[in-house]
Amino acid sequence: MISERLKKVEPAPTLAIDAKTKQMIKEGVDIVGFGVGEPDFNTPENIKEAGIQAIRANRTRYTAAAGIPELKTAVADKLKRENGLNYKPSEIVVSCGAKHTLFNIFMALLNPGDEVIIFSPYWVSYPEQVRIADGVPVFIPLDESRNFEIDFDRLERSITRKTRAMIVNSPSNPTGAVLSEDSLMKLAETALKHSLLIISDEIYEKFIYNGKRHISIAAFMKEADDQLIVVNGVSKTYAMTGWRIGYLASHNREIVSAVDNLQSHSTSNPASMAQWAAIEAVQTPDSVVQAMASEFDRRRRHILKRLRGIPGLTCVEPEGAFYVFPNFSAFIGKTIRGRRVSGSLDLADILLNEAKVAVVPGIAFGSDSHFRLSYATSMENIDKGLDRIADTLKQAR
Ligand SMILES: Cc1ncc(COP(=O)(O)O)c(C=O)c1O
């Protein structure tokens, strides 16, 4: 019944635990949730107002498949103003969220058997999207002891005749790692040397800490800027996950028009009123976003301190996004209240049952000895959840 293409797509390993969490919440169990990948802030008022105005002005019809010219111009202006990048409105395609943008890119780019390099830990959808597009994900483990930096020898050895692209995600989901300028430069060199495309997912660019500044790899791709696709969106930066607006920017005309064409036959266009709201979003004063970023930073420092205070857990300091990715390998092989911990699914299940805390098992991101916590939740929840996790892990034997 099911196509060969979709048979290759794995059901999310976290499905069972997600379902159990939802069921427990429904039954009224007091669960502290660290699972969600979205800001807990509301969409700023000026953006909501722009969406409402668009509906009132009857901007409720089909638009151009790649997005309204006004939004593409506003995105081009944003890329120039904030990232120092020169893209024309015609080099931008707006889609229904950055996830959709990425999906379109893989569909447009890959032939059966084409390889895409994915650094691991990775965002959960990259490998599955590559598989849906008949590509082959090739995983390169990042070096946790060096803040999840890239091992370039290993990268070189993994490139084959079939390698088409590399996905760069800095700041990263799930580790929060921010790649160094040196790594970005070397990645650009590698892409040039092997004629590979770089897909740079910059969705967390504004959530970056310790005085760091986001640098787009585009800064180092000037010699071969048609080998780069920048992916971004409004979901995380402006607390707009439900509006579904993401975009790509690329000087590669072939890819831009292939994605436009594909989109015109699939979703047509992203929702018209959401596009008008996104114009307001990309023009929102930076102070509004900075207020959210500094609240995330306060929570980040607190949750990191709490995690590092739990014997047996180690945690690399995340410098971006809104996730922490603690390593619990010291607990593997131990038992907690009679349950053996053999991997991240067990640990997450034990934390759910015993601590009433929901986390995402690291296996979803390619590591079975980590779990992910999102700190897009209140300080009270962070303390309550971390107290519970500490109490439960204390019982490991
Ligand atoms: C790394 C990364 N890229 C892309 C996305 C997709 O964002 P959206 O489709 O909401 O724009 C997410 C969302 O979780 C993400 O974490």
C-alpha cells in the first residue's frame, strides 16, 4: 500500500513517549514539560496587528507561489541590514515554515542515492527529509569535548563522488552549539574544493549568548555564492511558530526556480495574511527580540548551573538557541527504581514516570547518551523540573 519512498522514513523514535506524555497530561498528572521547540512568548502585538489588518483589508487570496513581492523585498532588506548579505527579492522563496523550505530544497536537489552530510547531533527532520527525497544522509559525529565542533579530517574522509550537500545549523538544535568563525571558514573551503552545496539553517540566529554574534557562512562563500542556500524564518525569532513562514535566499537561480515551481504545484503559496504579518516581523525593532533573547539567556545560565549540579550529568555550555543537551552516559547500565537505563528512551521514560518530567530522548537527534531540554519555559518550571530530575537520578544504583 505504501510507497517505497515513505517506507524508508522511520517513525519518530520518540512517538511512544510523546503519546504517553500527552496521555498523562490529559489525565491531570502534573508534568513539567521541557519538550517543546518553540518560544513560550506570545507573538509581539505589532505583528499580530499586521495579520489582523491583512484579513480586514481582504488580503485573503492566492498569492505568487514564492511569496508576495513586498515580503521578498522586506526579507532582502533584512538580510542586507542584519546579515550584510546581498540578495535580490527574486532570489528569495517564501514557504510554509523553514521546515517546508528545507523539504523543498531536498526535493529540488537530490537524485536517488545522492548523499547529504549531516553533522550529528542533528535536528530530527534533516535525515528523514533527505530520505523522503531519495537521498542518503551521511552522519559526521561532532566532538563534544570541543563544544560540538567539526572534525575536518573526518569530514574530508566522508566526502564521496555522491556527496551533493552539507547542512550547517549554527546555532544548533539540539546542542545550542555555535560554530566558530574558523570552522565556518573551513566548511566554506571544503564546499568549494569539492563543489558541494551548503544549506545553512540559521533559524536560531538571534538567540545567541556570551557576547557572541551570529555569522552567516555566506560571509565566507563569496567566491562560490551559487553553492549556498541560506534558510531562515520567523518562527523562533518572533515567536511565530503557528504562522508558518520560512524562506530561502540563494544566488543559485536554478534552485530558486525549481523550488518555486515545486511549491506552485504543492502548497501554492504560504498563507497570505501570515505573509503580511511576516513583513512586520522582519522589520520589528531588534530591542523586541533582544528582550526575549536576554530572558532565554537568564534561563540558560540557570538551567546549566542546575544540571551541572547533578552528580553524573555533564553538559556542554550551549551558546545559542534555547536548548541544553546534557550527557547522561554515567547512568547507562545502572538501575533507577528497579528500571535499567540502557539508553535515552529508557531515561526519558523513567523521568516521565518517576519525576513527572518530559524531556526529548537524545536518540531523536542521533545520540543515545543525551537528552534535550528546552528552556523556553518559566524559571519556576525550570526549578521544579530540575529538583525532580535530581531526586530521581539520585536513586540510580
Ligand atoms: C534547526 C531547525 N530548523 C528548522 C526548524 C523549522 O522551523 P519552522 O518550520 O517552524 O520555520 C526548526 C524547528 O524546530 C529547527 O529547530
